[in-house]
Amino acid sequence: MSPKHLRWIGVGGLFTGIALFVLAAGFVIVLDWQLPGITVLEDPDYSLPTRVYDRHGVKVDEIFIKRRKLITYDQIPKFFIDGLLAKEDTRFFQHHGIDPIRIVKAAWVNTITLSTAQGASTLTQQTARQFFLTLEKTWIRKINEVLLALKIERQFSKKEILTLYLNKVNFGDAWGVSAAAEYYFNKKVEDLSLSESSTLIGLLPAPNRYKPNKNPVAARKQRNIVLQRMLEEGFIQQAEYLAALSEPIVVADQADSGSEASAYYVEHVRRILLQQFGSKNLYEGGLNVYTAMDFTYQKAANQALIEGVQ
């Protein structure tokens, strides 16, 4: 092939490359222009339960679509944050929304194993997905996720991003880490043990599959994976690892005699609230409702009724 032909091929390749780059850049700009504004994250519209209290301020029941309770960053134990980073995004405090090192590593692992098992989404990307996107596995959704993650990182601190994520994410029968701690272990999130924190973190890849009250064997396996990653990353020492590893997973008793005792009363309250405030406010508006009931007397009356019937 003559030098002239080679020169024309080179020029053609150069212009083709420039054209493809311009098209790709234009495509990304259009996608970015169509994305929702992230300022809504400054005051997120969470789906929050309505809480019903008795006359003394004792919580009687909750009415909800999603069981959730909001927390601040300072309420989250350090080892919970460490476990989350070890399992989901070790370089979270170093990257700016996406992690090129993790992307390359995931691509390499997936190539040699001929699978897509290794993910590369950062916690910021997962936060973007939780608030703005669906779970559909398409390139468009992935590009949108990256663009949103970069925007979120520019506008919010790392602590704010973690707080948004942990208040939003699904833990199976509870949404947000605070509600999950109360539901699975009947504890405030700040009182969780290392083992309990690792159990909740282990739920995240598939919340309904790894619930400790439904599938304790799978939940224990997931917890142990989190603890192993924490040990590998230097977040915990060998003694802490072994102690948490040997700790049994004891979930809270989900049977609530109090809910049974107050069921008819709460249903009456629910109907009144639905009529006055509408479905959206009732099930997602986070209302606090104080009633004339004395919960202690209500439970005693219900127990007396049961004994009388028997």
C-alpha cells in the first residue's frame, strides 16, 4: 500500500474518531440535560409512617407503606460505617463519585470469569439510583447513574451522602438503617453490636433473600463475609473478628400482643385520618397522632377479654 493511501486512511480514521467523540459527547450532554435536579436531596421526600400514640405519649402502632425512621450521621456507629465501606465501597472517602480503579478491577474479574458478578457502583452511585433511577440494567441507566453521582459529589459532603443512603436503602421489611435496627433487633441503631451491624449490611445485595428472621443460614453467611472484609481492610482486629463471628444472630420477636390489643382502636383512628388527611399523608406523611387511649389499660382489657372467652 502506497504512502498516499496510508495517509488517506490515517486522515479518515482521525475524522471518524473525532466524529464519534462529538456524537458521544453530545449524547452525554443530552442525557445530562434531561436528568432531574439533585437539589431535592437537600430536603428529601421520604415515605414515612404515621405513628399512633396513647394519651401518655407511648407509641401504640404505625401505619405505613414503608417502615422507616430517619437518623443523623452522628447516630450511626463507626463500625457500621466501616463495615459498609469494606463491603460496598472501600475507597468512598477518596473518590469523587465514581471509582476508576474499581471499574477496571470489576471489568477484569468479569472478563476472566465470563460473568457480571463483580459490580463497580460506588455508594454515591447507589444513592443516585435509590433516589432517581430504576433498577433496569441498561447502559443508559448506568450513564445517568454516573452523571448523577458526579453532581451529588459536587453538592454534598461524604457524610451527607452516607446519611441519605442509609435513610433511604431497603433492608427487607424495613427501609433505612434505623427502622431496620428496631425491626430486626429491637435496638436503636447506635446500640447495635458489630455482629448485628454486619448482619444488616449483609442484607443490602438482596434484602428479601438474606433476612435473618426468614433465612438465618444465608444471613449468617452474609454477615461473615462483611466481617471478613472488615478484617482484610484493617477496620477490625482478629480478636474482634472472632468474637463477632461466634455471636449468634438473635432477632427480635415479631409477634406484638400490643398491636393485637389495639387493632380495632387503631383501625378506627386510621379511617378518621384517611378521611381528614388523605391516603398520601396517612401512609407516607410521617404524621404523629396522639389519641385518648391508655395503652396499659387497653392491653389489660384485651387480656381480660381473652381470658373471659376462654
